[in-house]
Amino acid sequence: MNPWYEELFHNYGETYDKEPFTAGTLQECEFIDRELGRDTSKRILDIGCGTGRHALELAKRGYQVTGADLSTDQLKRAQQKAEESGVSVTFMRADARSLPYEGEFDAVLIICEGAFPLMETDRENFAILKQARKALAKGGKLILTTLNGLYPIHQWASHMNPDAGILVIGEDHRFDLMSFREYSRMEISDDDGRIRTLDCSERYYLPAEMTWMLSSLGFSSIEIMGCDIGAWERGVPLTPRHFEMLVVAQLAPDSSSSMNA
């Protein structure tokens, strides 16, 4: 059986595009556009691009965008949308843990838990960051959103099991304080209205962990901010109320593509 994050996106493209969080796409792309200085000569890689909501909007603004995703169904939906809108994006099926790029992009996006941090192990999640780093050219920028480890401690502290180091939120929902993983059972309806049940595991990260991982990969500038859907702004302090953190990390102009981490 495929991992839950592969099963989730099977026959789910149209349903995905109706999810509430997709309403933030335009503002989030405006933030990305500003971060890139509105320089449409910059090349962008969107890892975990899904149905291409960010990739397509950025391409409409004139950027050269490549979207990579593990889900054939999501990519099929992305390509359909590109053809309908007359926008050119290079979409390809690829595993974020092993990408064929080295120093080719001025910006890499990993947005809305696009691959990172859905993997089964910390090593695999870190591999995604390594691949993003490898794909960047000198002076390139990584823009990433991921689950904020401060959030479950604040949100679910009253559910603490003092004997097990686990926050028991419900019968099929728990958070492990040793691994910072949330385990939950989710019911979803696919594009044909069929209900599927998935056992999910997602890794929340603390700000210090993100800083350590990215600095070990050679990023010279790492900024971590709080963010809400469709409300990305610089200068927003990350707090325990934020479900996600927004990370903007940049390589030095004289950095090389080789890594020792």
C-alpha cells in the first residue's frame, strides 16, 4: 500500500482546488513576487506543486516555473489548468527526496506542506531540504511554509498524558512530544465522492530546528515568521497561535552547489 500522502492525492485534484486554504493563493504569490524583486527573469522550482495553484499564478506574472510533484493525478489537473488558461509551466513527476536539479533555479518553493514535512522520518524530510538547496543557484532563495512545533504545545497542552509524553486529542488523534509527530485518522471525499479513511503522520518543527537544518545546508540568511493563509507578510513574529511558520532563507552570492551536510 502506498504511503498516506500518496493515497490522499489520488483522484483529488478538483476537490483540492475547492479546499478553503486555496483562497490564499493570490496574496501568497504577491508575497513571493515581492521577495523576488518582481524580477521575472528568475527561474522558480515549486516542489510539491500539487494542482499548480502557485506555479500557474507566478507563470501568469511572467516567471519561468517548473512544478514537481509525486502525484500523477495532481499533475494531470495542473496541466489541464495550464492548458485552459494558456499559461506555460513545466510540470514533471518527481520525488522531492531525489530531484534531478543542481544550481538551476533562483528560487525554490515548498508551500502548504508540499512534501516537507510529510515523510515518515526526519532523515527523509531533511533530504527534501537538501534537494531544494542543491537545486538553487548562487544567491538563490528558499520560501517554505511548514507546521509550527509551538502550535500543538499551546493548542493541546490540556490533553497531556503525563505518563507517556503524549497529547491525546481524541480517539484517533494524538501528538507525540518525543518525536513532534501528529498521528490522526482522516476521512476524505475524492473527486467521485468516494469516502476514504487515511492514517496520517505529520512532523511539526520548532523554529530552532529549521534554523539548524538550513544553516547546516549553507543558507546564510534565515528568517522565520508567523503566517496565516493568504496573509504572508514580513515582520510577523512567529507565535504559538500560528499553525504554520513561514521561512525565507537565502544563499550567499558566492555559495557553491556542493554540500557537506
